[in-house]
Amino acid sequence: MEQATDAELMRRVRDGDHGAFASLVDRYKDGLVNYLTHLRGERDRADDLAQEAFLRLYQSAARYDERERLAPYLYRIATNLVRSEFRRLRRWRQLLPWLEASSGRTVEAPSRGLLEREAGVQVRAALEALPMRYRAPLVLREIEGWSYHEIATALDCREGTIKSRIARGRNRLRELLAPYWNGGTDESRIRAASSLVAERNGV
């Protein structure tokens, strides 16, 4: 039997068909969690964000335009969730010194920074150090295999901008990985990563 299209399933979701929505979740969950894991650097958190993205997709079913492909629409929701979370984490880290000074004790942030969670996997650590504006299109292109047009649609950018960001992201990955390839010390690796990670403030 021919598989229902995304548009058909979304029409059924609008009519209250929970089975149709479950089919969409099954269709896109693995890819979305994989994408979010690369963005967030944490599988458990990626699962949570994917669930939130699907919830928001369900809530926006009535507003979904069938002329738009569902995957870019869903991934745009997920990317915006990660951006919002990073903004919250930055605000929390800015608040930590004041909280610690006021309480006289160390206050732990709700989630450690991406570089602080380095697990010894060089490529993953370098990818996590990239600013979101480079990391998201690079993951969609190199790992998910999306076209430039699909990425531009998902991230709400021009194709030319996406191509430029992917090229710059590749260059930054090479810079971050150079100390590993050249046998650099842990200190040089951290220094190389830290010199670029500040750019994440431009999410």
C-alpha cells in the first residue's frame, strides 16, 4: 500500500487523527534526534527537545501550509528551540557570579557549556564549539545530506548565506581540529577551541 504523504498526514492531524501524528513522529524522530544531538551535544536533551518540537508541530497543525515541505518546517521549529535554550543558558551563566557572591557558595548551572562536556571525540568536540549559525547548516548538509535549498528553507536564510556559512563552518572545523591532527597538547586544543567558541554569542 502506498505510504501517505506528509501533507495528507497533516490534514488528518488537523482533523484530530492521533494515529496520523504518530506516523509523522515515527517518520522523522530518528533524524530529528540525530540532528539535535549534534547541535546540543547531549542525547538525552536532544530527545527532550525533539518531543517539544513535535508538540509544537502538533499545536501548529492548523497553521501549516501544505505547500511547504514538512521536514524543513519541523527542523526550523527544533533549531529555534535550541537557539532559545542557548540564550537562556547564556543568561544563567552571566548571573552565576552574582549568585555565588550573594550566597557565599558555588551555584551549579543547569547545564555545562559545550566545551566543558568534551568527551574526547575530536570531531564532535570541534562541531560543538562552532557557533550555531555555522553548526546547524553544516550538520544538515554534511550529516543529514540536505540540499542547500532545503537548509535555506529550514533555517529561513538565503541559499547564498547558507553556502557561505557552510564554507566558513568547514574552515573553522579544520582550525579546531588542527591541534589534534598535529599532535598538539590538551592545553593547545583548549586554547584553539576557546579562540573560536566566543563566536557562539552570535546565535
